[in-house]
Amino acid sequence: YWPDLVRKVGQADAEYLAAVLGGAAYDAEFRVADAAACTGVTQASASKLVQRLLAADVIEQTRSVGKSVYYRLSSGDASVALQLGAPAVSAAAVSVPAGRLT
């Protein structure tokens, strides 16, 4: 899957994306500011990176909170290429009827 991602966005952008999402869950969200902090590029360069990834349909906008816009991967192929894991599930999010766990 990595060669397909590189073909789609180029080696440099694929590596930047890996730096932004490295070790995250496959459905992790990030902002332009997060991309800048993780890659060491300026906010303007991170914004251009996000625009290129959006144009290539590798990421999608998920929500806006105030001035912050959040993005995540738009396909499972990209998450496989980046070797991202399943999202963490908290015990509070799982409802198990009493007596079901043994």
C-alpha cells in the first residue's frame, strides 16, 4: 500500500503524512497546526501540504471547532500504508451486561 500512497501524493508528502499520523489510530484527526508541529515545517507549508492531500483524496475534512479545522484519512488503504492501528476503546465506551464477562 505504501507504493500506491507514494504514487498518489509523492514520497515527501507521504513521509510528512507518516510523521503527522505516526502511531495514531486509523481514525485519528489532526489540524494544520498539528501537521506543522509534527513535521517541523511552517504553518503555511503545512497548510499547503493539507491542501495537496485533500486534492489527492487522501484526507478529508471531518469537522470545524472555532477556527480549527480537523482532518483524517479518507481511505483504509492509506491507514494500511501508514500502519495505523485500531482506535483505542475506553472501558466507559463499552457496555457489557453484568455477568457476561467470565
